[in-house]
Amino acid sequence: MAKTTKPLTNTEIDKAKPKDKEYNLADGYGLILRVKPTGTKSWLFNYYHPITKKRKNLSLGQYPDLSLANARKKRAEAKELLADNIDPQEYRNDQQVAARYKASNTFLFVALNWFEIKKTKIADTTSTSLWRSLENHILPTLGHRPIDKINAPETIKALEPLAAKGSLELTSKIIGYLNEIMTHAVNTGLLNHNPLSGIRAAFKTPQTINMATLLPTELPELMKTLASASIKITTRCLIEWQLHTMVRPSEASGTKWSEIDIKNKTWSIPAERMKMKRPHTIPLSEQCLSLLEFMHPISGQREYVFPADRKPNEPSNSQTANKALSRMGFKGRLVAHGMRSIASTTLNEQGFDGDVIESALAHIDNNEVRRAYNRSEYLERRRAVMTWWSNHIEKAATGNMSLSTSYRKGLSVVNA
């Protein structure tokens, strides 16, 4: 007849005293209480491994932190696993590893991984601004949280102070970043779904504010003002260079002599300096070449075509043109980036091929085949567009003299 084990009682457990050697008190069905000479009482579950059939002990916890009743519950859970041929100790170890893995995948950790990829696709200035926005408004609240614990209510709460200040455009941008981060977590297997996909609806929609720019008919006013402005020659030349080439402010201010091919009349901007991280080649008009000739005595021995005033080994600041335009009286009417809009509007009004204009502006074409075509055939078609545009600028400057015009005609220009 099988031996029957009498279940333990709380009184028996409390009265169990330490001895010279550790000993066990059995509760039955594999549950035992081990009493050590130090007085520590620990619960163990003794069982046979479901595959190897070897005896094993599973530590459940110490008494009285783990009561008799709860120790029996843990025994029952372990027996259920054994019934499914699962080793309870291996199962617990796996659960602990999974828990540690989840805990290590904080929002900050996932955001950093996403950012390493994101910053290869955007300009350096944009990536710096992006990460600063997260540091200021999201990471202090959510950075330490496990990614699988992030939810919509707490994220909305974190963004509410920013939205309350009226910074709706920045709030909207951050929401976009958050959704990209959570989608990254889904794609890497950390989440099953994006819990933040609908949080944009919790905030007011920011009003679209168009970038300040002039009408095409106001180009002569710009050229007249530029001709008489009290600004440095390098700054004036930089503004004209950006106007003629239709590039972005940071791309213009960072122009390097090594990027210029005078023989082939091209300017090749490497991918790392472009907003969309794709190299961009610009056909240079005669006016552009004249601007380079003008700048060569000033900076030809240096790396950058438009060096900074106080640190000539560094490029002009990307905001230099903006500040100059503001001082010239165009504050609220024109920013440096807006000069691209003047070119785009004018060229479209003149009936030039829209695809060629977009290519000249370095806007991304999602069609891979057409994009490859742009790099070859479009270069010559763009050359004609750039020549027309430079000639148009020159006509707008008639009577006021742009630097490119004056240099080509052998006239001297006095810096005001």
C-alpha cells in the first residue's frame, strides 16, 4: 500500500526549528519545506523531468514570504506544466529571459535603433532637430518605459503641455516620429501592433503656414535690394549662388571647391549633404561660373566656396542668407528656402517640363526607372532650364547688376 503523506499545517511550519543539518518537511505531491541550520525555510517542488525522468528540485520561494497556501498554488501550476511535458524550471527560466529582454527594450533603446536608420535618410540638421525634439518632449516621460508598455493615454498626456503652448506643428511632427518608432518596433518583432496609430486625433490640426517667398514678378525688387544692400560680398554671392542653382540653404552654404567641375560645368553634391541623402548634380550656367570666378580670389585656397567670416576654414552658416534677407527688409516676405519657390513657380509658368523642374529641385521621384533616366537624359534637359533661369535672373537685375553679371562684363563691384 502506497505511503500517504500528511499535509503540513501552518502551526507545524511555524514550530519547525533549525537543526545541525538541514532537513525537509513534506506536504505531499512533491511539495517540501526545507529547513536550514540558519533557520531559513524554503519551499521546493520535487519532480521528475518529463523527458529525461531525472529528479529535479524547483525553488518556489521562502516562508513566510510565500505562504503554505500560495506554495500549493505554485505546485499545482508546476504539475499542470508537467502534464503537458514541459519542465517547470526550464519554463520559468525562459519566462525570466523573456521578461529581461522586454525590460531592456525600453522606448529609448528602440528609438535609438530607429534613429540610426532614420538619420541616414535625412539631412544632418534635420536629424539633430528631430532628436532634440524627442529629448525635450518625449524621453523624459517615456524613455525608460518598456516599449510594450507604451500606450496612447500616457503618450497623449506627455504631449499635452507642448500642444497647450500652441506648438501644434511640432506636436504633429513628434507624433509622426512616434508612429515611425512604434512601426519599427512592430517590424522588428517587439510589438504586434502600433498602439499610437490614432493619437493624432487627440490634438488640433496645425494650420499650414506656407514658407515666405516672393511672387515671380517681385524678383526685380529682390535683385535691386540685393545690389544696394549693406552686406558682405561673400554673403551677397552666396544668396545669388543659391538663387541661380535652386538648392537648399544648407546645400548652398556648404559648397566645396572639390564638388565643382569647371570643365564639365557641373556641381556634384554628395548624398550626405542632401536632404534626402541622394547625390545631386547641378548643371552650372555661365552666371554660376562667373560667381565662382568672383569667389576664387577670396576662397579658392580654402575648402569652402563661401567661408564663414570669423572662421574661414568653416562654411558659412546655413542661416546666413536668411539673416541677410531679413536685414534687407524681407522679414516675413522671403526666406532663403523661398527662393526655390520663386524658381519653381516661374519655370512652371513658363511651361517647362514639370518632371525636369522637380529633378532640378532635387525632389525625390519614387519611380526607380524614371529616377535613373533623370540622372542621364534629364541632366542635359536641366542644363537648358538652368541656363534660361540664370538669364531670367540677369534680366531681372538689369540696371542693378548682379555679381555674376558684373563679373562677366568686367565691371568692378564695391562692397557696401
